[in-house]
Amino acid sequence: MVRYIQVVFDGSLNYLGKWVFPVGIVTLIVLAVAALLAYLLYRTNREALTALTGETRRALKMFLIWVFVTAVILLQVNLLKAVRQGVIQRIEQATAARYTALGDSGAGETIQYVPSVSYNDTATRTQRLIIPKYTLNFINASGLENPDALNSVPGWSPDELTYDTRPIVDVQDQLEKDQNAIVINRKITINRFLPLKLKSSDISLRLNFKDRGNKALRQYYEALFSGNYSFTNTFSDKKMVHFSFPLPHSSTLSNFRFKVDGRECPVQDVTRGYEWNGEVEPGKTVPVEVQYSHSGSKSWTYRLSSRREAISDFKLTVESNNPHIKFQRGSLSTDVRSRALGGATLTWNLSNIVTSQDISLYFSSVSKSEVITRLFIFAPVALLGLVVVLIGWAYVKKRSLTPLQVILISCAYSGGFALTAYLLTGLPLFAALIVSFAVSLVLMLLVAGSFRDFAMLTPLLLWSVIPVAFNFVGSTGLLLCLAGFIMLAAFAVNIEGVAMLNKAEPDASITKPMQERDGGEGAGQEPAADPEG
């Protein structure tokens, strides 16, 4: 940041150097014209020249003082630009750094797939293959090297894969020979898993949003997922059931809990998620409890479309401390939605539907680097606005505001932004703004002398609160407009009060002639004698 400040000073000196010569020429011309006019006036009216010289000297002095004040304020504006560039460069360096002093959650978008339930099905069938004698002769004559030799031999084609699980096939052949043909009696036993419908799904998701240590990155959330599922063996015989619960691959998962039928299941390799195999009695309903914690950002999706089956009883409740939750396009809308100042609660209740849509939540957030950039872009505007408002407020309040006070107050306000830039390395944005502009407000009040009569407290306090509005993303513009209306209302109230006060005071130009008239009528007359005297 020091390098940027040096660049600003060098640029300011170069800028002044470019204007020194033309300003000097214009000044010499103005002085020459003023000297000629003074000489002509000296020859005609010396007293008028003396009075005009005194007034001109005082006006020129005030003009030069306020020119100096304007130059100092413009220099502060350029310095605030340098501070902004330094802060942005520091954030970009922190983003591009390969190493960090703080841990990174590594959170990304989270996609949770629907669990699957399947049961083992065993099917047995027999085949009778007859190979005639002429086919055997053809095979013997052609040999096995001929690719067309075995095409005429009948065979067995396995069934297609089901849920990426190849069926287990057991083949037993019994060979019978005679003079005319070969008979193959084949017994085929197929074991495979077929889909079983979930009876109910009751899911709870809690999202706790937090700021990252790296201010260039967006917020992330810590999620606690709890799912209660159940399935039923609807067959008349005992079935081997397989339950699979896929886990998201977005970030680190922790606090595993996996219970089936009330018994804790050991978690081993979770590459394919939680898995359980067991025999289920006919008509029995098996409850499954799944829970884990993880971190994520930007979005969370429950992928209902991964299973094309009827949803019989589904409930999802999402609780978040972020009230600004949006839905991605194509997402299922919520049935119940309640929003409070500190968060939101969303609920889905689905029954007897088949859908190709997912439940996709999007969490809009702005990285702290964007907020800080907007804050320092607004800083020069806030500084110029403070100077204008102070001069107008002093005029309304009939308070004397010297150029030195204007310079010192503007320096204290600019110092609040500079202190914020340095405190951001160790404090959150809100805390850095509060500390910086509290110090700035105390200094401005000391310079303005408002600790005695609080005449300048209103604009200084309001302008110290304005930077804090940038911490409330999404409401910054509204808060700035509200601050502007409050300042206008304060001006209107004080102007109206001054007008009423002036109206209540008697006009000297009216009362004085009345007093003279009353005195004139009584002139030369003796006062009446007191009858009791």
C-alpha cells in the first residue's frame, strides 16, 4: 500500500508540474490587468482605491485558503484510491497464495443422491440344446479357426445389467450323445437384485453459514444431515435386502452414524456410500437412520431424479441461519416456507408422485473482497459529501467553521477508511468498520468542538454510520437512501426552526418609528397629576 501512496504523490507532483507554467502565465496576465486598473483608479479616486484594495486583499486571502482546502481534499481522494488498490492487491495475493495460515474447509456444491433399496431375486430355468450331426461335421470340417463355424451353435445370452450390478449366473450342463445328435441339458440359476420401493423418507438438514478466513472467498455452510428411511418386505417369503446410501463428494464428511433396524452398523469403506445387506422377514418394516456432517458452499441439491420410482411418503425440512435462500431453475418448490430475521425454514411434503425434478437450493452471497471493493469505491464520494454537508450544516446552525477545521475533519474521516484497510487483516469487516469509524467520530467531534454543544453531532454521526451499511449485503442501497433522507429531514427541520425564530423577533425598522411617534405626541406635555397625590 505504501507503494501505491508513493505513486499517488508522484502523480500529484507531475500533475501540478504540468499546470505550473500555464497557471503562472494566467496569473501574470491577471496581475497586469489588475495593476492597470488600479493605476487608472488611483488617478481618479484614491480613497476608493484604498477601500477596494483592502476588500480585495481579504477576498483573495479567503479564496486562496479555500483553494488550499480543495487541494487537500482532492489529495485525500487520490490517497483513498491508493488505499483501495492496495487492499485489492492484498486480497488477490491471498487468493492466489498456495499456502494459508488458516484452515480451508474445501467446501463446494453439495449433491445428495437418493438411497436405493433392492432385494435378491433367484430365478431358475432349463434349456435343451440339440446339436445335429451335420453341424458337428461342419465344425469338424471347418475347424475352430473359421469364425463362422460356431455361429450356428445355439447358446445362452445373459440378462442386462441392473443398477450396475451384474447378475450371478450358475450354469450346469448335462451332455447326452447318440449317433444322430448331441443333446445338452442346461440348468441356469440367476441371482440378481431388483429395486425395492422406499416406504418413507424423513430428512432434516441444518445449515449454519459462516465467513471464511480468506476474505476473497464466499461464505460456506456447515451442514448436519439427518435422514430417517424405512422399507418393507412386501413378499410372502424371506428376502435378502440390500440398502445403499450414497454420500456426497463435495468436501470432508464427519460424525458418521448409520443404524439399521436400531442397530449400529460399522462404517468401513464408504466409496459407494453406506451399504447394508440382510435378510428381512415377510411383511417386516426396517427403519434406517443416517447422519453425517459436512461443509459446502453456493448450493445444496437432493437428487430425486436419480431414482425413477413413485415417492410414497417424503418429507424434507431445511433450517438455515441465512434467510436469503433461492431455488435453482427446475427445482421443486417448497410447500411451507417461513422466514425470520435470523434465518429461514423450508419444508417439502411429497406423496405418491413420480418426478424428474430435484430439490436444488442456491445460496446467494457476495465475497468479502467484493464488499470491501465497493466500500473503497464509495469512500471518495462519502468524503466529498461530508465536506459539502458540513459547510451547509454550519451555515444553517450559524456556526463558524474554519478552513482548518474542514481539513482536519476530512483527514479524520479518510483515516477511518485507512484504518479499516489495516484492521481487515485480523478482524471481521463489521468489527473493523465499527472500531475505525468510532475512532474517526471521536476525532471529528473534537475538531468540530461538538463535545460542548453537540451542534455538529448529527452530520458527523450519520456519516460515521454510513460505511457500516456496506456490511449488510443486499440492503446497502436502501440504507444509504435512508441516511440521505434523514440528513435532508434534519436540514428541513433546522431551516424551518431558523425561519420561525426570525419571524418571532420584532422588526427594528417597524418598532423604532412607532416609538418615535409615541414620543412625539407626548412631547411638551406634562404628565397628569396623581389624584391621590
